[in-house]
Amino acid sequence: MLLTCTSLNLAAVDKKLAKPPAESVAAINPTELRMHLEFLSSDQLGGRYTLSPNFGIAAEYLATRLKAYGYKGAGDNGSYMQSFDVLTVKPDPAKTSLSMTIGGENSDYTYGDFYNAGSREGAFEGGIVFVGYGISAPRLNHDDYAGLDVKGKWLIVVRGLPKDIDSSKLNDNESGQEAAKAHGAIGTISVPTSTQFANMMKGDPYKQRNLNQESVRLAYNNNDRLPAITMGPAIAEKLLAQMDLTFDALGAKIKNGEPLQSKLLNASAKAKIALNIIAVKTQNVVATLEGTDPVLKDEYVTFSAHYDHLKTGKNGEIYHGADDDGSGTTTVLTIAHALSMQRPKRSVFIIFHAGEELGLLGSQYNTDRAPAVPLEKLIVDLNIDMIGRSKPAGDTAEGDKQLTDKDTIYVIGADRISPELNQISETTNSDFEKLKLDYLLNDPNHPERIYYRSDHWNYAKHGVPIIFYFDGIHVDYHQPTDTVDKIDFDKMTRVGRLVYETGWRLANLDHPLKKNAAAVAAAK
């Protein structure tokens, strides 16, 4: 989807926009970007996994630079660290059990016949209802719960979307666990949706992976979560038989977005779930730079990136995360330096999020739990997650299919909440960097749903206008080979300057960004 503005509109917008200081723009350059990124993606930092000891070194590195640039800490007791607790959760199979009654036949199962998703501990008992896609959105003329009483019952829910649902219009509380909770369910059940996956689940390697798998979540409101169980093929086959479905038949229906008929099954389940839970503390890095205008300085332009990556492998392999998201972290740090050289009218809020790779945890904490700066004071979030890679000429690798070239960057979300923001973004690019802004991944119906997959989403869902800058998935994504030698620092410089120039204009804008009220409501 390519969004364009007329030249007349661009010209009209351009007359109102401040000119970025040339000296500050020049401070965003390959030399400074490389200096930071070579350290942040070095072996010594071990991949910057959120729960690793080395993660604190990265946090201190970022904090000391922000302090040197003149930023004030916006974290705990005026520090640069916004600390928060997370829970690491693993199953306790010896204390976990399941009893099932299916079609009048009673059976007892042990861990390996089924798996839990590290949700809640306790004993849970109830009947079983198939609710298809689990979407309850009467306003969109779709309700898988219509005519069903699911209170106190387990719900079989499949992942996917029916053809009649536009994902961009679906609110969080209308699907998944939120919808199940709203209707009084006691837990959710997943089943395999292909024979191939069902057969894979039978093997010991799958069981061992689940036993060793660690889920991580924020250490708050955990009793609000529903238990979530994945049934192994033997149990799942019996449940699907009651719906006259097989693994492959169900999978085909989901793939095609076909309707799925909800049904109360002749089945019940009694589960006892035990978990091994450890509380761990981590931190976002947060700082502010006061604006120069006595009135506008009460508002903030936000620049964000996540500075975490992945855990060191069992054989010692390091996931350096040079592009993901060393490139974004480095660029935001360099933009922070440029802004400190000449301060704008509005204040600046810099946040480096932890736990993005674990489920957007740092941004969830800062938005849903304890904002370092009041959300209503944020006029925009410019979020950078992977901008350092370019697709070389002649590259035919399937894994690089959506990787952008040296002159192109994906821009996502700019028009979702504030069309004016999108207009300023395009005008600024036209005035200065003249990159190709690619809107393919901004399509609300794009299957990758990138809009929801980085930290900006937690701001957007609260109605904060956002822009997400992204170079695209590549063959080194989440691999040890995501290293600094593959970074295109010239492209990073141009994108970084564009983000700075856009942020500078927003920070000096003589009015609040105009928002689309309907879009704000839909974002929530």
C-alpha cells in the first residue's frame, strides 16, 4: 500500500515546519554510529539478553552517554534506570496432571500428553466448548460466543482470523484470552492444526524443548491470566472427532479463513498446574531533555528503541543483535546527542526498552503500569527497530525477500492515529533525505502484522501517534550472524537523520498533532 500526498499539501505543510540545525544533523554520522554499535554488539555483552548479567553493562553504557549529553534521569529516584520485575516461568511436570472425560470415557494424563503455556498455577475444572477463532466482536458482525454459555468452561480456541474480520479494526479485548475472560471461561485449550505438527509433538525432542522452555512476563496482575493448555495429538484427536474434524481439515479451514462452527462438546477437563517461578529485576533506560519554550516544554517528543536481544546459545553462540536492535539503539543514542546540541521547544523523552524480545515487556511496563512520563504528555513516539541492513544488488535469498535496499526504509503506522504526522513525515523526507518510504508493511491486512510487533504498539494502543522505522526481515534475523560487519552505516545515517529531522519539526510544531478520533478509539 503506497500512501502519497499531493505536492500542494506538502508545500502547505512545509511552510509551518522548523528547519533542523545543520550542525546537529551532521552529528548523526557513520563514525559515531559505528563507535556505539561496535561496543553494543560485541562479544563482551553476550547478546544483551534482558535477564543476563551483561545486560546491565549495556544499560550503564547508555545511561552514562545520556548524562554526558545533559539529559536528566527519568527513572527510579531521578536515576536513568526504570526498574521493573519480571517472572521467569517453567513447568513443574511432576506436580502437573490432567484428567479428561471425552464422550463418556475417563482418562488420566501426565505432562507430555499435554503441555501448559506457563500461565497460572492451580486446579481448574470444567466442561469444554469449541469457540473457533474466539472472536467476540458484535460491532463487526462476528461473535463466536453467540448463543453459548461458556462461564466456568474450558475453551478450544484456534489461531487465525476469519475472512469477515479486518484485523486492524479488532480490539484486544475482542479476541484471545481477553475475550475468553470477559465471557467467564476458566482456561483456554490449543490443538494441533496439521498432521505434520501432531506427529512432531509425539517425539521426545518436542517434550524436552517444552520442559526447558522458559516464559517471561511482567510480575503484575498474574491472577488475571487464564491457564492455557496445549493438547497432544492423542487427546486432541478425540476432541476434534466430536466436531467431525481432523488436524488437516481444521488447518485448511483456518488457512482459508472459513467459518468455524462453535460447539459445546461432550467433554470435560480437570487440570492441576504447577510452575517453577523466579522473580528477576531488569530495567528500561529513561531520560529527558527540557525544552526551551515555557509552555511547550510540558510536552514530549519520544524517541525509542529496544536494547535487548537474545540469550547466548547452549553451545556458547552469541546472538550479537547488531541490526536487531543495536542499530535502533545506537541511532536513538546518536539522535539524543544531536538534540542536546540545540534543544527544541518541546522536551525530549528518550527510552531504551528492555524485554522487547520477550513480548514487549519494557514498553508494556512503561505504558500500562508506571509511565516515566505521563502518556498524555507524549505527542509522538518515533520508534526505531532494525534500520542497519541493505539488500545487496543481485541478492536472491528467500530470507532477504522483504529486506529494503540502501535507499529504502519501511515506514509503519505514521497515518494510523494522526494523518498530519504522516504528512509531516513525508514532507520532511522530501525536503532532506529523499529516501524511498515503503508502506507495504503498513497495510492493516498484511499477514506479518508488523504494526503490533515492536514497542511502539504499546504507545499506539493508548492513542499516542507513532512512526515505526524498519529495514525488513533478513537471513540474519535472530541468528548469531547478525553482526556489525554487515551494517550499512551510510543508510543508518540517512534514516537516523530523517528520524531526527522529523522529531525536530514535531518538537517545534506550533500546535498539537491533529488526531483522527476514530483511529484513536480503534487503536485501544
